[in-house]
Amino acid sequence: MLMVENLKVIYVTPEITPFAKSGELADVAASLPKYLSSLPVEVSVFVPKYRKPEIESLPMESVNSEVIVPLGGKKVKAQIFRSNLGRYDIYFVDNPAYFWREGIYGTGKGEYLDNDERFIFFNRAILEFLVKSRMEVDIIHCNNWPSAFIPAFLKTTYSPRKELSKLATVLTLHNIAYQGEFPPETLALTGLNWDYLNSYKSSFNGKFNFLKSGIIHADVLNTVSLTYKREILQGKHGNDMRKELEKRKDVFFSIRNGVDYETWDPKNDPYLSVNYSPSKIHRKKECKLDLIHHLGLSLSLEQPLVGVASFITPKKGIDILVEAVEGIMALGAGLVVVGMGDETYEKRLLDLEKKYPKKMCVKLDPNPSLSHKLVAGADIFLIPSLFEPCGLNQLYSFRYGTVPVVRHTGGLAETVKPFDPRSLRGNGFVFREYSSRALLEALKKAFFYFAKPEVWKRIVVSGLKEDFSWEVSARKYLELYRKALKIKRGG
């Protein structure tokens, strides 16, 4: 296999914690580069310069005069800023017309209508910057549809550029349900001719499709759990993209996401009122009391407290959660929901909060402090997703001694082992049927054992013993990069 010392990797992402987050990609983007930097990898992250206080407060420098980005029939200016985050540099691609907005992709009322233009600009601005700066790069690691047109540009518009000719691309499919679908006219923004669309290299179901373009043109593809990969190739949750991935199955891999155990560590977590460890797990109760007080709830330690942190959408199971709230309240439990998303479901959750003001709390302004307090203070973490490529919240839960209750899908099925009362083995509770009834039955079972402290402690300890750090997965990404280079340069 082709070996390269100190691989130079550009990690391209539309979101990264704590600067811009809508889902788990943001956490992955913040942690994977950090662990890659401990390997023979020089990694730089590229992200849009959103107008967020966390970004504006960073010390940064402009690293170029203006980059001119061709966009359809016009030329658009981009400014590139660099900041150092300790183990890697982060580059912000700036254009206020595209990124000075309330959200990343849209608001609770819907997605921005010009997302195609925004992210074609983002993709091409990075390539124009590489050409202008002559930055040395071996790999561009693209994530999800907003960066998926980079491989297509490299195989078309930028193929004559010798400085980019040996650059290999990796595309990670974090969630194939989101593909970047737009009207056929979007093609005009890329500068490619209509033959490109008519040859089905970027069109899918009559629309321009970012993700399909990436799947066809990237040197290597991967997704974030083996179970999710199998589901996609079996036609589950693949949104009709199965056939395209089947064609590329020889270069389609899976690497499960990991957890940044430096950031997610109850022994040193600065957001917790009390720190604790596996040997002092009893102190977790103080974090529960702190969360109850912080949110103004009226619950005792003997009442189970269920936490949910999710994008508010039916794809994450919020529809069956809403239907189950009455039953959860009837069982005497507390419920905390943290997230944002679909305005209709946000309203339904807030209406239920009004009905149960001392037993239920809904926070539509997720932030790191609340996220950490929730995973430490909850007894149970509920993840009722319709599908879940990997899932990180169940992995955070294990680390914090919180028991996950999940639906059997994707990475959830891969990491949560159902508790068996006969053998007393298992680290959580699992339900298969996608329904509020099945969700409630799983919670009832969890509540039953929560009332048996000695049994509950065994379940908690089983989760505490799990190891899902990035150490192993980061090395697998290094091997994936080497495979991409061998394909690109070695044939």
C-alpha cells in the first residue's frame, strides 16, 4: 500500500461544535481532527464563517487578499480567515450574503431557498483558495451533501490544475436522508454544461443532487456504522440511493464514530455542579438535583428523569415521543427535551410543557452547558429515532452512567445491548417497532428496574465499562486516507 509520511488533510464540514451545530456531524468535526493530529496527519478544518458569537470572539487572521469564486455567470468574493484551535487550524470561508444568517441550513419554518448557491460557493471557494495559496494537500475529507460537490469539481472544472491532480477525496455519509436536492437549474451555478446533468452524474429523480455527485466522483466513501451501511445497501433509509452505492461498494467502507473523552468526562466536566467517576457514581445524584433545580422542575430522586437531546424532527422519533408524553407523565417520570428544528413539533412540545410545567421541560436553545448537564443529570437517555446512522448521545450516556433507551436501528442497534434480567447483562433497553406504544413499553421496563437499585447499578456499570473513544476510529480514518491515495495515485 502507498505510504505517505505526515498526510496533509483538509476536513471540510458545514458545521462544527461549538461554533455551529445542528446534529452529530458538528461533534464529530470538532473531535476527529483533534485525534487525527496525534497521528502522522496534519489536518486543517474548513467551515463557513457564520455570524455566531463563538466565531466572532476567536482570534483570527485573514490569510489572503480576496478569493474570486466563479458562480454561474458572476464572480463572487470570498475572504478566508484562519484561527488556531491548539491541535489544528480552522479556516473560515466568509461571505456575509451567504452566511450572516440565523441558522446553518434554515429556520424552523424551512430551509433557505438559496442553499444550493450558498454551498456551491463554499465548495468552490475552498478549491480556488487552494489554487491561489498553493497549500499542500493530500486528502480532502468531505462531509455530507454541503461539501459533496468538491469531488465533482475536482474531476471536471479543476481536472486541468496540476497542483490539484494528485489530491484524493473521501466523502463521509453521516446521514443519507439529507442529499441536497434542488431544481435542475442549479447546475448553471456550477458552470458545467447540461450534458453533465443529462448524463445523470448530478441528477436524481429529476433534481440536481449534491450527494449523488459526491458518491459518483469521490475516490473513497464511508459511513458511520457498519449497521447503517448494511441498512443503506438493503434499501432501508437509503432514499433510493442504494443503486448508486452498490456500484461503488468496492470503495464504500464504514467507520463508527467515536467520543472525545477529553470533552465528555464527568471527572473533569466544567459544566457539572459536581464531578464524579465510576468509583464515585453515587455523586451523579447531585447532578440530577442540580438539573432539576436549574430547570425549575419538581421531582424527587426516586422518580426517573428521562432526557432527550435531538434535532426536533420526525426522523429523530419526535412524532412518537409527542404521542407518548401523556403515558410518560402517567408513569410518574420527568422529561427534559433539548433541541431545535421543525416548528410544528417545537410548538407541540411546548404545549405539552405547559400542561406539565413541573414534570416536563423543553429547551429550544441547545448549548454545551445544558447538553452536559442533561446527560449527567438524567437517569435515562431516550433516543427513539426512525433511523440513526451512528448516534453519539448513547455513547455519551455510557460515559456518564446514564442508561440509554433506544430504537433498534443503525448505530443504536450496534452499541446498545438490551438488558437481560436472567443473565443480568446488557447496557440499556431497546425497542424495535416504530410506535409510541413500543417506546412506552421500553420505558416501563427501564422504570421497573430503576426502582431496583442493585439491578440498576449493574446496568449503569455495564455502560461505564464501554470504550468508544476516537483512538481506534481515528487510526481507521488514517488507513482510509491511505486507501484513497492508493486509488488516486496508484491505480
